Amino acid sequence: MSIKDELEQVEADLARLRAENQEIRDQIRDIGATDQVEIASMISQADEQAELISELERRRDGLLQRLKQEEGAR
């Protein structure tokens, strides 16, 4: 897989995870204070996704740097 292909995959994963994360957080707001256990679980899931998003952003930044270096070497 080329760096560009990998970068496109990471960008697609980021877009998907950001949308899912926003959907979870929207659901948390809509639930209100009815089920604290469920809300805590959803918050935990959203936080885990946020960590994954951060990891993917770091990966993307590394790929962008590699791509710039590769293109600069040509």
C-alpha cells in the first residue's frame, strides 16, 4: 500500500470515527438524566473513540511528513 493510499484510508477512518463520536455525544445529550449507567458507558465509549481519533491524527501527520519527504527526494 502506498503512503497516499494509507493516508486516504486514515482520513476515511477519521471521518467515520468523528461522525460516530458526535452521534454518541448527541445521544448522551438527548437521553438526559434517566439512566446514569448507560450514560456513563456511552461517555466511556465516546472517550475511547476520542483517544483513537487522536492516535489516527498522529498517524496521519506522520504519513503526511513521510509523503513530503518522499516527494522532496524526487
